[in-house]
Amino acid sequence: MNNRYSRQELFAPIGIEGQKRIRAANIFILGAGALGSSSGEMLVRAGVKRVTIVDRDIIDWTNLHRQQLYTEQDVIDQLPKAVAAEKRLKSINGDVDVSGMVVDVTAENVLDLIEGHDVILDATDNIETRLLMNDAALKRSLPFFIGACVGSYGLTFPIGIKEEQPCLHCLLETLPPQSLTCDTVGVISPIVVTTAARQVADVLKYITGNEFMPKLESANLWTGERSSMNVESLKKDNCPSCSAESVYPYLSARESTRFAVLCGRDTVQLSWPPNRRVELKTFVNSVEPIVQKLIHNPHLAAFEFDSHRIVLFRDGRMLIHGTKDIAEARMIAAKLLG
């Protein structure tokens, strides 16, 4: 019988028993961009039971140099990342149950989204969503494997492995400034693959029951600098997310902002509550006479209007590119939706 995992089983720390644990693992990947693409592919090839990969965005030409699951045709078709990722990952390993979800992770839905998973892997591009997932993972007692990269620098840190370790909230003052993003200083693909590999290695250690010390690992592939820090001393006794008196502040923000400037991008995201969302087909029919370059599929409608590129998703979110001005975004949305 052909065993596609035979070389992995020959690796002593995993072995046959470890592979059985991998085959039983349910993984939630937060983001289907650069890190989500790389880690998703590695985990699917490793043979986990289930991968749920969520992302709110569509594939863009600027993604292709580092987001390895996607093709030029995906950009032309204006596919959401989660949809294209699901299709590609299923083609890599049909034994894995892969589900791609085009959704914005919020305080309102995050606990439902992670239900039934064993591990959460971070592949998002903004600190607000990481802090939200940090609280959700801690509340559900799930390990959360942090990963981030920008330029040629990347870092990883597993949260929730040992009780005495700090959480992301504890480490906020230690992490690099948020002004450094892929949209402001760029990113090279080698640091993406390196960072994702570290995350997945730690995930495999955890799944297979191998003991390991969670450390804050970082590397700059351009300069050759590397560091590995034991950060247990940075745990805060009064942390609102991981102390004995946890209140999970980011989960309490139920009335989340409906207008938000996306990190490092000339884009405003608008989100409407369920009772105010417009049906996608109805919207397309109503705006077709007044917009340009309209492309639509079951997941979204993309077009140009008032010199802005605009995308409306089926879940009720609208991205208005080419502005950071929320007031301007409100006016554009009003013209389109009333």
C-alpha cells in the first residue's frame, strides 16, 4: 500500500503514533495571505484531519510574489483568497477536509468560528485581529501560534502552551511598531516561508505530544540576525487577557467599529449589521448602470466608481480602495446604497 506519509513517519520524533495524532488534528488558520498560504500547504501535506482557513480579502497582483497558493488567473477572476485557497489545498491532499471561509473575524463571530478546532495558527496582517484571537484562544483554552513578518524580518511565538508564559496582550510593549507593514516597507518571500515553517514545526511538536519550550523567535534573513528569547518574565500578573481575573477585553467589544481604515493600506472597510445587508445580486443589478469595470461572482462584486476601486462581499463588507478618509468612504457608500 502506498503511504504518502512514510517519510514523515520515519522522522523519529513523529513516528507512526505521531502521524496518527496529526491525522486527527483540526487546524484553524487565521488569514489566507502569505503566512496562511505557506502554513496551510505544509499542514495539508502533513496530513492533518481538517483545515479551516478564513480571510476577508480578494487576491491582488501584489500578492503573487509571496502568496504561493495563488495564480494570475485567480487575480483575473477576482477570487477571494479563502475560496482559491480551499480549491488549491484540496487538490494537494484530498484526504484533508479543507474549508475556506470568506469572512471578517470579529468579536461577534470569533468564538463560533474556532469551535471544534484543536489549534489556531495566526496568519493575519493586523494587531487588532491578533489581540481578538488571543482572547478567544485563551477563553477556549486553545493554543495560538503567533507569526508575523515584514521586510526581511519575521517572528513567531506560541501562546497557551504553558500556564506560566505571557500572552500577546502581555507582550504588546515588546513587539515591533505597527507602522512597519508589508504595504509601507515591503516583504520578501524567503522570510514568509521561514516564518511559516517555524510556526508549523511548533504546531507539529504540539500535536504529536513532543515537549518544547515556547520562545519568542525572530530572524532577519537579510542581515543574518537571529534571536530566541524566553519571555516568561514578561507575563503580567494583572493582564486582562491571561491572569486569574481575565475579562478578555477584546471579546467584550461587541459593538465593533463599522468603519475602519485597513492597516498600512489606502483602504476603508465598511461593515453593516445583518439587518442592513444588501443581497449581492440585487446590488449588482442596481449599480450596473453607474459603475465601471464590473466583475461579479457568487462571493463578491468588484467595480470602479468615483475613481475608487470598490469590492462588496457577500457577507456585507465593502472595501473602498484609494482613500483613508472615513467621511469620504461614507459618502461613496451612501451614493451606492442610500
